Amino acid sequence: MITIPESFSRTLLRSGIISLWSALLFLPFKGLRASALLFGLLFLSVLLLTFAGSWVSSQLAKTAAVRERVRRSLPEDRRYLLLFLLPALAIPFAAQNYLIDVAVLAGIYIILALGLNVVVGYTGLLNLGFVAYYAIGAYSFALLNTKLSLGFWSAMPFAVIITTLAGFLFAVPALRLKGDYLALVTLGFGEIVRITLNNWDSFTNGPNGIGGITAPTLAGMSIETLSAYYYLVLFFVLVSIVVIGRVQRSSIGRAWIALREDEIAASAMGIPSTLYKLYSVSFGAFWAGIAGCLFAAKMRFISPESFTFMESVLVLCMVILGGLGSIGGVIVGAVILVILPEILREVQMYRMLALGAGIVLLMIFRPQGLFGGKVVSSRY
Amino acid sequence: MLLQQLINGLTLGSVYALIALGYTMVYGILELINFAHGEIYMLGAYLGIIILGFLTAAGLTAYSVPLALALTLLLTVIFSASYGFTVEKIAYRPLRSAPKLSPLISAIGVSIFLQNYVMITQGATDKVFPSLVGNAGFSVLSTRITFLQASIIVVSGIIMALLHAFIRKTRTGKAMRAVAQDRSMASLVGINTDTIISVTFIIGSGLAAVAGLMVSMYYGLVNYFIGYSAGIKAFTAAVLGGIGNIPGAMFGGILLGLIESLGSAYISSEYKDVYAFIILIVILLVRPSGLLGRDAEEKI
């Protein structure tokens, strides 16, 4: 991607053209002064990037051998990863409420992203409306809790079953499609769910949402403090990691990956492709349901606003950023994308702009994500 | 009442058709759902307001309204086409040989970027398009048609006819069809496929800009998020007519506009935005090749 400059004058010309073109495009939107500023900034940064880029890539090439050695020196037995649990357990002791709050949110997103990873990462079915299952989980939980006054532990199984069922029922017709058509249909499903929640006033209370969801209880005690709720979420995160990891290594998980790599070859080896895709979508929806319940129980209030298309894209970004198909990568991706906006609160306006540009750059320079290995195949 | 709804639907439908053409041409050539296409339409709407504002400040509108409008149209199309060209060059070209879903995700990134780009530079509030033409119109069979509606329908019709002739008759059009049929074969017979792809994006973006300009005149208000739903609807129109099929996109756009305006008049206007999604899902499931499309053979 990074070209080594043939000569200085050509580099100058190139950055001149790039920045002039961009400044011209920018001109109608912010006027002459801003465009001139953009021209100057772009000119310098393109120039700098061209030189720095070739230097950085040569340095990276040097570190490749070192990185490989570090990777080899890691023990085969992955139990050392449990060490990561210690800081996670310690968070409520060390941090203020604000940080625990962010950590709870990160936990919920980790479950959601791991669920989407089953569908997109393992099975290779792009889903642009995953948040629909999250919404169905959250709304079923909230309705069971407020209308039938079921507690957390009795409402959750029902809500999760409803979500899984919704995932299954929607997948039955949708899985006749492949690739980007399937992606579009899932997007449509996501929007239909959101618009319905928004308009079905008598049942879902429309845009005003549902409030008054009760806090979960455990052994007769109400889990009201933030720290207690954090441990509850952490428990579910650990369960999801263990269960999804084990399913991935089972015959079902291997069948999913085979389907992703080459559906025709997989079918020829006797894998019933539609059935296994159905498993995958339902399994993914299952975790979205759990995440939805946790979200509703934490917020005590839900409204359709939390389940927009952007939310689906955000969860997808978590999966892609860390690396499709890698549990560790997805966790890191989710944590980064929850924490980053909190850090960037100062420059809130530019957050989404950066997210958009980041997605494009990621696809161009590192489509396998930060930690993904050889998981994305060309056929995918 | 029915006739009135038909006219409204036809107006809306010709706009959808113009946007759908961009989707269908790009899909025909790259098999890419250009998710950012709706944003080009949105850019067109904004650029129209900005450029017209500039021309008014320069005194041209006071001198001659048609001249100002024509110049606005020209400049809007040029700028939007440049945006389309740039987007293709930056976000899609490096991904030509990447897995099929990478460009789609990249397109979503472009879409988010452009929305926020406009929001930051132009503000999050609605922008008003100055009313130049007013509400004047004429009546046919006790149905009122404004001049604006009539000109939207006529202009779209002319543009579509021109595009059809361009694709059928010219050398470039022939090359576009060849690239759509088989990209590597086309490059073997000496067609510069990258140029043809750029031309496709330029034409598609220009059409979307015309649509954007006309819609901002029609509704009088634009916002930075109008591209998303218009994009989805136009894509639905393209699928409805058979994606990759140019007459199909025109037909699908008009059909969708009619369905939407009749649906919100006679069924429920709250669910207005759902109709497009339901049609999209049903068409994809029942007849993925669209109403006018031929069944595509699956390439292995």
C-alpha cells in the first residue's frame, strides 16, 4: 500500500494534487479560508506520511522476526490467559462509579459482539441488523418484567428463548440468500423491528420506551449496587467466552468454519449447510438475547432509540476491528470501541467521522482486524 | 384523491428511479452494493442549497431565475460527481481483489463519514431551500399538479432516456456493458476497466445529485441523514426491477414511489418507511432476480 517515493519532486506533485483536489471538494461546504487551511494541512501530512510511511514499514518488517519469536515463546497451554481475569475482578475496588459503569457496558457489548462473531466470523454470514435480536431480548425482558412482574432470573430464560426463536424464524426464509443480499435483508429486518417498536404504542409504549424495570435479585438480595451488577455481567461474559469457545472447537464450530471457507466443498463433505447456518444464526441470537436482558436490567429503561442501525454497525465494527473469528480479538475490539468514545468525549463531534474513516482504512490496510490471523478467506 | 396520490407517487418514484440507476449500474459492474450512494444524493441536495445561495448572493437569481437554477444544477452535478469519483478511488479501488464483503463494509464507513462530514460543516439542523418556483401549477381532471412536480417527472424522464441511449449507442456505453458482462474479458479486448468503473461512478453520482437537488426543491428542507433512507429505498427499487438492469431500475423506482404514496394514503403513514423494507425482503426471497431481471446463474 505504501509506495516508496521515486523522487522528491514527484512526491511533491502528488501531495499537491491530492490536497488541491480535496480542498476543491471541501470548498462549497466551509468556504475559502477553511479550504486553504485544509490544503496546507493535507499537503504537509501527505508529504510526511509518504516519507514516514516507508520508514515505518521498513521498521515493521524488521520487527516481524521478533514478533514471531514472542508468539512462539508463548506457552501452548493457554491457561495463562486466566491472568487477564485478575484486573477484571479488581475493577470495582479500584475505580470510581463512572469507570465501573463503562466496564458494565463493555461487558454487555462483549457478549453481543461474541454473538455476532458466531454468525459473521465463524459462519461468514454478514448481518447488518444484529441489533434487532438485542432489541427483541431487551424488550421481551422488559415486558415480562413490568407487565407480568417476573423477576430477573425467571424473565431472562423466556426472553432469551423468544430471541433465539425470533432469530431462527427469521433465518428460515432469509438463509435462501447469500452474501450481500443476505446482509441487506438482515438490515431490513433490523429496521422493521425498530420501526415496529417505535410505532406499536399499545404494546411497547412507542418512542417513550419502557421504564420501571426492577433490579435483579440473587439469593434473596437485590443486586442494586453497580459493583454487584458488574460481577453479574462479568459472570455472563465468562460463560459466553467458555461456551462459545467450546462450541467453536466442537464439530458444529468446525462445520461453520468449513461453510465459511467453501460452502460447496463443505456440502460435498456431507455438512447440511442450511441446518448449520440455522444453528449459527440462532446461537448468535441467543447471546444477543442475553445481552439485551442485561442491558434492560442495567438501564431500568429502554426505548427504540438504543437499537438503531448505527448500533448494528458499531457491534459489527467491534467484531471486525479485533479480528473476525477470534474470541480474544473480538473482546479487545469491543473494549476499544466502548472506551474510545469515552476518551474522545471532548471532541464528540468528530467521533463518528473518525469511525467512518477508520472503517475504510481498516478494510484497506488490515481487513483481518488487529488480532485476526488467517481467518478471513478469499471466498468468504 | 386516487389520482392525486398517483401524481405524488410518480414524482417520488422518478426521484427513486434516478438514484436507483446509480445502484444498479455499480452493482452491474462491480457486484458491490454501494452503500454510500445515498449520501451522494444527500450531498447533491446540500450542494444545491449552498451553490444557489452563493449565486443569489452574487445577484444572479435576481437577474434570471432559470439561469441561476441551470447553473446550480450544473455545478451540483459536477461537484457530486467528483465526490463519487473520489469515493470510488479511495474506498473501493484498493479493495478490487479483496473478499466480497470488504468493499461493502468500506462503503458503510464512507456513508458514516460523509453524513458526519456534512453534519459538522453544515450543522445538524434542517437546511431550507429557498422557494423560487412557488406552488404554482395547473389542474387536470380536478387533480392539482404543481409545475415543480411536472418538471421533476419530465426532467427524470429525459435523463433516463438520454442514459438509455448513452448505454446503448455510444462507445463508452458499449464498454460499460462489456465490463458488466465480464470484467477480465473486457480488459483482454483492450477496455480500460478502471476508467470505465470511474465513469460509472461519475454518471451514477451525477444522477443522484440531480435527484437530490430536485427533492430539496420539492420538500424545501434537507437534513444530513436523508441519504440513508433514500438510499435504502432506491436500492429496493433497483432490486425490485432486477439489479444490474437499467430499465428495471427506472420501472422499480416508479413502482416503489407509487406503492409508498398509496400505502401511506390508504393503509398507514406511520409505517411508511417499512413498506420499502418489506418489499425488499419479499422480492429478495421470492424473486431475487427482480421483476424484469433474468435469472442469474451462480458462478462457482
